[in-house]
Amino acid sequence: MQIRIGVFLCDCGKSLSNIDFPKVSERAEKLQDVVHVGLHSNLCLKEGIEEMLSTIRDGAIDRVVIAACSPKLKEDAFRNALEEAGLNSNFLSLANIREQCSWAHEGDVTEKALELTAMAVERARFLKPLVKKDVPVNKEVLVVGGGFAGMKVALDLANLGLRTTLVERGLALGGRLEGFETNPAVPINSMRKAIEENRDIEVLTSAELTRGEGEVGDFSIRIKKGDEELSRSFGAIIFATGYRPEISPGDFQLRPGVNLISQEKLTEILKAPERLELRPKTIGFVLDVSDENCRLPTLSALNDALAVKERLGSEVYVFCKSLKVDSEGVEEVYREARDRGVVFVKFEERPRICSEDGRVKVELNDILLGDEITVFCDFLVAEERIMPSEGTEALSSILKMRIDSRGFCQDENVHLYPVSCERKGIFCVGACRGDLDIARASTDVAAAVLSTYELLASGTAIVEAERVKVDPEKCRVCLTCIRVCPHGAIRLVRVDTEREVAQISDLACEGCGICAAICPAKAIDFEGYGDEQILAEVQAIGESL
Amino acid sequence: METSSLVIGGGVAGVAAALALADNGSQVYLIETEPSIGGWAASFCCKATDVCTKCSVCVVPQKLQQVAIHPHISILTDSMVAGLSGGIGNFKVEVLQKPQYIPPERCIACGMCAEVCPTEPKAIRSPSPEAVPYSYVLDESRCLRLKGETCDLCRDICPTNAIDFNHEPEKKELGVGAIIVATGFEVFDAREMGCLGYGRYPNVLTGLDLERIFNREGYLKLPSNGKDPKKVAFVQCIGSRDESHGYCSQVCCKYAIRFARLIKYQNPNAEVTIFYIDLQTAGKGFAQFYEECQKNIRFVRGLPVEVLGTSSGELEVRFENISEGTVKRETFDVVALSVGISPKKDSWDLARTLGINLGECGFFDAKEPLNSNETNVEGIFLAGTCQGPRDIPDSIAHGMAAAQSAMEVLERCK
Amino acid sequence: MIRGNNKIVAFCCENSAYLAADKAGRMRLHYPDNVRIIRVPCVGRVDLIHILKAFEKGAAGVLLIGCHEGACQHLTGNTRAKERAAYARNLLKEVGIDEARLRMANIAPDMAQQFVREIEDMTEKTKER
């Protein structure tokens, strides 16, 4: 069937004076299948669009080419206009003759403007309609990890009317913050109680994920609980698996024991100081030996230092290289600690730590004093290395998700921050992403809850149906696209008793086209950026007209 | 009960909040005092060398564009909140819009008005290249017509008849269920630290100046003579962690290290030094980068106390090298002051209008530490640096979190 | 395409290079007008055949401009494009086309000056002498 291309040129209020528009118009009319070329001055305004629409209707135009300002400004408005004229919004092809032509070059740019228009016309030839479709999404949410962040996600989602399944590897909910007096304080007990009473939250403890398939809106997950293996479906998944603290004895040249203690041990002591035989005279905190670039140990050391002063009255030393104060309220706590007599000793080279006379001896070069000093501590609280939770790698491979360079959830790509993953519908909140404090974790939770709600609340999602599509006839089932898709949007589906082919999820697809480029059988068509369309543009460059 | 919401401030946090709310189907009014949205981040630069350094500036343009085309977001530029009544679920907000002599919805950015404007410097200027909406702006203080003289050159030449000098300030009343305050921050004025020479010597710059320079030019040349930098000093904690700013601005160490690396990458023979108190290098994606930097960037613990110009045009910096325990003088050709995030001075007015509290440091006060979006007024939430210093990703997260709180309010209102 | 016109085909990622090109125009940073920009959603979309077709049709040079390593919204798009360009350069060598005529560059959306430099450099390199 003959296509009827309408070309609309805009001279931007007649300001694009280095383009000879009548010449462009004249030559464009000669292009194949072009039935109309119109010159306008303000296509971006309402009146310009109205003019264009009536021309489209009157001229029975079915492909629209607009040569005007950058598509980044008005592409959306133009697509909406096409819908108004009864045309599929995908039948639009744009040429950037302003920002990337008239404004970009000195002198006459008529030839270039014409070429850009011709490129857009050639591309328009190969456009196919795209239809928006509603796809159902499963409204249930899987939350992995029953610590503070996981519990908060579940509660907030339930508040908004979404049912969640909270999977926790341990015996009970509570996580790492249970039993600690944190700053800010987190109401772990009341949260746990609220969850138990909430009928929209299913809690599975002593449970782990074993398999994950599918994409956003339709994840199929297998959960092992004891001897049982449960199969569930979810629309979205939120990781809140926290972190694992680790004390590396090598960092302290001492084995953890009576005097080199963990933060947990200190907390125990602080809860019941009367149980100690001897009040400790001196307690030291050492930071920046396991990891110079970590916040959490600083935050807990500062809070604990104050607690020690208050409850034990001991001398307190904090040995550190650079104090991490880049979180809200920390500078205040630091100053309070200093006011209360906590001594901060800064070092450049690692302190030498050993056991002597039943105490811990810390020797270092105090850079403020400029001298070697020795401090004997009754207890030295060891800095914890903040590590990814055990099983993070396994989980990431079950859900085919990337982990970052340190093994934490969520790739370090800034486009994913704060809580998204490269796979739509999967989110990571809190310390499972890395060295995150409670306040930041709380913010993460809210962000993930809202994003999840947006995806699932209505039970359906609007997609452009089959924008990127695998031709089942051509698919050779080499699995390359499945492996290569950075968003995990492709899966194998059975088409008949003999064959399985690759299929792209419209909802999970982010429209990059990497699959289309890599498919060895050229079985993947990407509407709008298909091979035909791109090649047509390339061919149109410089073709004599 | 109103189901729409108001976001005050179109910077990164406000934009994130607006998008999150709008994507959930709510109608959002986004008001912004400037003629364009995007806030500080829109004028910042990418700090990549051969790899991305995670500064997050590149995430902004896409978000601004999404706001511009979103069917549920109404952007009101040149606007501010003048009054508030009502309460959660039912706020009545009085918005005052400055006269938009060039309404953005009529401006096609052809530039002809600026061409014919007779004043020098021009009263009509082109928008910054990142501006959303991308429309020309009239500077009232320079416009002859607005000063009472006869001049209709721009109005006559405008092809869409967009320019109208009869525009008056407009009062609009908006009925909204929830309000998000995302008014951003002010940069610490480095001139307040006179001993460091900002404003006196052209080659003393702030971090903000660097952002603008790289955004426009792509590289740093000495402002005084256009030559390549050879000895660069960064000075941390300018306007942070001092008597009047009892907090860490969170962004300065990272941006300084990124800039230091970038300058070194572009000028491999340059010497780059960072003077600091405590180096803030925590955060996702930074540690590796920092470790790399330690190889060819000099880190000196101890802040300079004085910067003096020499007769040869260099800058002599007097500092205490705490690690060595010595007082030194060294010359540099550029000194970059890592200025911090300060609360806006006019927060007072907005705080009074909305009835929300300011905290000790001058930022808007969050009611509780675990929920730093909530204010003392139900239904009014905080997003971004107006509540406290944070970087771009944290501001986006904070904006989304504010939207979540606002959403809960709106859901209850339905 | 007629050789001698010194046409440069620049496949520009819409998240970075395309925006940088728009910015260059908005800043009125003038650059040679022999470049033709083809917008792609990610530089990883660019296929071997697109590159080869450009040369077949007489392009003097081809640029693939995408986001910085680590900043690609689609994570691996720019790396794939880099590999593809390297592969293409080998093929081009076999048919006697100088490798320097195909280049992969990485920029961010605000880098108008760098965009212009890429165009100017390629134009200079591929100028008919």
C-alpha cells in the first residue's frame, strides 16, 4: 500500500536564517512517497500543531516527518498530536535542524538540513505502528531479609495495601540491630509485633530462596523452608539482606578475646556494667585499620564512646585516621564526645597493637602531638569490616542480578541509585547495598516502597506491545540475547511441543537494543531503531537528490 | 479533600519527589523561584576521567525532561509561596508568580529578541543550555521598557507575540493535600573567609566555580592568564565543621577528590594537593576511586590559614602540615576552596509562612531522626538539602522518601 | 554518499552524546557541518552492519559516541560498542580503510566542548588532502 509521507518544516519563527527553506521544501517534495511539504514557523506551539493536524487529516497523511528543533523538546507533544489526528504515535520521524544544524554551524546549512530531512523521510518509510497495552502484574511483593529495613518495607507496603512475603534466613525477625541501642533508635520490637499482627504480611523464617525466574510483574520464586519447598509468584522483589560485620584479627595483630572485643560484646557490657569484676579504666576504639573508607564503624564508635562515658566513666580513646562525619548529626555527636572528654587520636600510619600485662597496648604516632604515644586499654573495641551478607553472591545469581565491586547488592552505576537494580522490579535497600547508616536505610526503604507501589498498585502496567520482539521463526535458541540483556528482560518460552524460543518481556525491556545488535540470526526487531530504519538513515546521507 | 500535591523547589530533590508522585497518578504542582528547574545540579559538570567517577550529575537532564513532559506535573516557574492556610489533606496555598514577560509556554527560543535588545549587557538573555523550560529570560533591572523608557524592539520582533510588558505579578491559589519543601541550599560565601583570598585573586576559585567552568569549557585554565594549571591546591571544609556550621557538608571531599583527579588527568604533569581535616571517602562506589587517587594526588592534613598573591601572580599558601608538625609556605597557581552547603537565608520566611521549624543549624527541622522528611506540621514534608547537606543520589532518595510520605497522606484523602 | 564530501556519521547515544550535541548547538559552538548524527537509544544498539554500511556508502569517518565506562544506563552498552568498534576496525583494515576512521568516544550530556572536539578531530583526520 502506498504510504503518504507529510513533511513539516519549522523555521522557528523565521529565525533559522542560514537554511534556505523554500529550497529544502522544493527538494523534499521530490522525495519518494512524500505527498506534502509544509513550511511552518511555530510547530511547537498549540496553533502550529493545530495547523499540522488539519493538514494531516485533510491530506490523509499517514507518516509524519517533522524537521524542527531537538526531539528532546517536543517529541512527546508531537506524538500526542499524531494520536489526536488518528495516527499511530509511532509514525513520527524527526530531524533536528535547529540545535544540530542551524545553530551548530556557521554559514549556509541548507544542504545539511535537506539531508537530515531526507534521513528522517527514509526512516519514516519503515515505521510500524506501536500499540499501548495493559499487562497484568502480580501485586504481591517479596521482601528478602527480616532486619530493620526489611521489616519496614513490609510494614509500609502493607500500609499501602500491598501484600508481602517476608523471607528471613534466621530463626526470627529482628536482624542485626536487635539488642543494640542505636542512634537513631529503631523500634525493632514494636515493628516485629506489628508484622505478626498484620494479615497482609506473610513471614517465612528459617527460609531461603532457591530459585528465581521471570521478570517484573511475574517473578516465579522457590523458597526452601525446612523440608518444604514453596513456590510463589511476585510482582516485585526487595532485597534488605543487610551486611555482615567481620573482625579481621590480622588488622589488629591480636586475636579477639578478653581485651580485644567486638561492638556486640561492648553492648553487652554496657547493658549490665555491674556484672563486670573491675570497672575498666580505659576503653579504646580503633578505626580505619580494617577499612579506611567506611562510615558505620565511626558511627557506632562515637555512640558507644558516649555511652561508655556515661555508664562506665572510663577514659575513652578513639584512634582513627579520618573521622567519617558525613552523616546527619554525626559532627554534633563528635563534638559532644570531645566535650565529655573522649580523646581523639589521629594517626597516619597504622597503630601497633599487642597484648601486655593483661591489657591491650596501642602504640602509634599521634600526628597532632607529633610524637609516639602508648595507650594501655582494658578493652579495645575492634573496628568491624563491613562485608556483604553471607549468601549475597548466591542470591544475586539466583535472581541474575549484578553485585558491586565489593560484593554488595546493586551495581555501582549511578543511574540505579538510590534503590533500583538493572532489572526492573527488583530493589535493594539499606546496608545490603553497602556501607549505609540507619537514616539512609530508612530513606531507601521509603524510596523503594514508593517505586514498588507505582509499579504494582493498579494491578496492571501500560506497555508498548512488542516494541522489541523476537521473531520465533528466526530464533535459533542460542540464548545469546538472554545472556546479554543487561536488564534480564528475556526468557525462554515454549511455543509448541518441540520448540522453545526467546521472548522479551515488554514491561522489563528498557529499550536499549543491545539484543537486537547481538542476535546472530537477526531475529530481533526493535521498532523505531530497527536495522531497516537505521540503515535507511545511513543510506540517505549524501544521496544525490 | 485534595488529592494533588505541591512541591516547593525544582532542584534534584523536588524533581525526584514530583516524578515519584506524578508517576503514581497524583497531580503535582512544582513551583520554582528561578525561571527554570534543575537547581544547582543542572549547572554542574561530569567529572569522569576515562571512567565514570559516580558524581551523578548525568542523571539530572533525563529527570528534568521527564518532568517537563509529564501529564500530571504543572511547573510554575518564577513562583514562590506567599501564604498558607488549611491543614493536611486540605491546604490552601497562595502562590505568587513574578510577571512572566516572556511566558515559557509561548517562547520558542528563537533568540531574535536578544538579538535586537539594545542594552549592554543585554536585558534579554538566552537560557542556560540545560534550562528546562528552554526559554529566554528578561532581566527586569536592565530592561529599558520596564524602567519607563520607550522600547518595544523585542516585543515587535517576537514571532509568537510572546512578550507582554503588561504582565503583572499573578496570585494563584492552589488546593493541595500535601506539601513537600525542597528549596535546596546556598553555597557558603567564601569571601567570608577573607584570608583565603576569594574575590581578591582571580585564581582563587570555589568548588562551585569549578563546576561552572568545567560545565561550560570542559577544562580548567587559569582565570588570570588562560594557561594550564601546574600546581593546584584544594582546601576542604570551607564553611563546614566550623563555629557557625556545626556539620559536615558531605559533598566537598568527594567533589574535591573528583576534581583533583580530573585536573590531574587533563594535566598529567600538574601537582595536585588536597588540604583536609578528615577525609570523607565513604559511600558506594568511592573507595576504589579514592585508592587510585592516592597514587598521584598529594593529601596533606592541615588547613591553610592564609592565601596571599605574589608579585609573579602565583598564590602563596601558608598551612600547618599536621602530619609533619611543621608550618609551611608553598606556592600554587590555583587554589580551589571546597565550599560547603549552607541553609538558605530566606528559609526563615518560608518557615514562617508554612509554620515549620528551623533546626539549630538553620536547615528545616525534621521531626524525628528516623524519618527525616516529616516536619512539625502534618502534611508538610522535607526533601533534599533544605533539610540538611546531602549529595545528589541522597537528595533523590530523600525526595522519593518525601513523596512516599506525601502519598500516604493523599491515599488517606481519597 | 560521495567520497570527497568528507561526511562523518556519528551514532550518538540519546542519553549522553545526543544531549551534548544539542548543548553545543545551544551554546552556538560552531563545528564542521559535515557530520550527520544518527540518534540511537544506546550506543550498544549500533551493529557492525550499520558501521560497515556507512563506510560502504562513502563516509569518511564514523563515530560511536556513548556514555562513560560505568555510566551507561544499560550497563554494558558502551562496552559492547567498544568491542564492536574494535572488531570493525580489523575488518576495515582488511579492506584498506584506515582504522583511524572509526572511533568510539565516551562523553557525558553536559560535555558540549568535548563533543565538538570529537567532530573536529575526526574531520581533521579524515580530510581529503
